[in-house]
Amino acid sequence: MKDTELVDTYAQIKSAQSGKFRSALRSSVLDALSMKHSLFGEESELKTPRVQFLYFHHIFKDEVKNFEKLLAFLSRDHVFVSHSEAVDRLLTDRIDKPYIAWSSDDGIQNNMLAAKALNTYGASCCFYVNPASIALTDVNKIKQFCQERLEMPPVAFLNWKEIELLQRQGHEIGNHTFKHDMVSQLTQEQFEEDFLKADEILTQKCGPVKHFAYTYGRFENFTKPAFEFVMKNGYESCISASRGCHINGKGKLDKNKVFLRRDQIIADWKLSHIKHFLIKGVQELDYNTNFLPNSLA
């Protein structure tokens, strides 16, 4: 494999993306919203007790400094906890501080850079991986997987030794389907086969797996029968990529009814833009967002 054929900076990702005008417009809107938060002192709302799940796909080498700045900012008023602890605090109604739990999807190799930064702040992460791409080294297969499954230029993926190292450092490994299929486009039988295949491989390599993140992350990309199957197989949580954070205050929750939300972070974004999404999540806190949405078929 020629490393030069694989993307290793976020600048390369951006140069390959279309819709630059749309991106500039989005940035301008977020600048205005961020200014509003500053003018009205809304950043203080981030001290609100809650559980907030944040996730990323990549931390390229040109994103590391921004990621470290984000961690430093969040560490001032938040407590970093593991994915498992965050889930347990929500289920057992023990949310007395603003808690943040990190996760990452797709098993991209530069997650090792993310882990190094997280370790500095005593923060753990749940790395959701697809066994089909772990230890993938054939550049043509990588290109195909990235184009068809991730809709991005080709990148290096983690190998099993790196995943073992992540676990030794205190991080968790989660199930992200076997080969990154969109669950809503599979039959229930196909999903169950895919899920169990991924679970078997991950259990053999990593030990028991507790958490599942479905791919693509929107509510329309998942189904209620798929959720029920995940939880029936002994998992502690099932998580989306729909924005929002969690409160309780009403006692213990049945994990088989809880459907988690996450906020995506791209480390290349301005810190003020990331703050906007975090503040927006706090302002929209609602007990009912703990549960399966009515739109999930």
C-alpha cells in the first residue's frame, strides 16, 4: 500500500468537498449565532447538569491543536466520563454535574491521535468500529470502502493491535455494524445477521461489547425492530447521531426504552461554532428526548 494514496490531513478532505459556497454561508450564520450567545452570556448555560455525548469521525494531524483547545475549554466546567458511566448515570438518575462522554465512529487510524489528546485530559472514548475495515491494507479496497460506505476520500484504518492498545489505555470499543451498511435499507434478517457477525468478531478480539451506534445516524436511517434486537442481545445502549443531550430527574430508566443522542464535532470547526451546538443542546433539554422518537418506524 502506498501511504501517499491515502488522505492524512483535513485540508485534503475539504479540498475534495463540493458546496464551498454553502459551507461559507453556514459559517456566517454560525458566526452570528455565536455572537448572540456571547452578547447574552449564554455560555454560562453549559454549566447545566446533563449528560452530553460528543463524537467525531477523525482527528487528522492538522486538527490536533484545535481538538486540544476544545478539550481544554470543556474541561473547565465539565466532567469527562466513559461512555458506560454516562449511560449508567442517565439510567440511574445520577446527573449532578455537566458530564461529557466521547465516542468516535468508523475506526479511522488517526483516532490514535485523538486518543493521545484525550488521555492527556483523563478522558476516555468509545470507538465504534466496523470489523470489515479494521486492518484493511489493500489500497483499492480502502478506496472502495471509503467511497461506497463513508462517502469520503481514502483513509487509513485502525488495526487490531491499535484497538488493543486503545483498550489498554482505558477506552471502549463499540459495534458500528460489520461493514457500515445503512440499517434502514436492510431487511430485519439482513440486519440481524450483520449485527451478530460484527458482535462475534468484536467479542473475540476485544471481549464483551456493550454499546451499538448505527451508521449514518439520522432517525430515518434506523428502525424500531433493529433497536429492539440490539437491546435483546444484551447491549447497554443504542445511540444515534441526532443532536441533543440528556437529563433525567424522574428516577431509574428502562434501558430497553432509552435511545441516545449525540452531537458531532469536527475539530477543524471554530470553537465558537462548536459552543453554539453545545449551548443549543442545553437550551433544548427535554426529558422526553431520552426515548425512542415516534418517527422511528
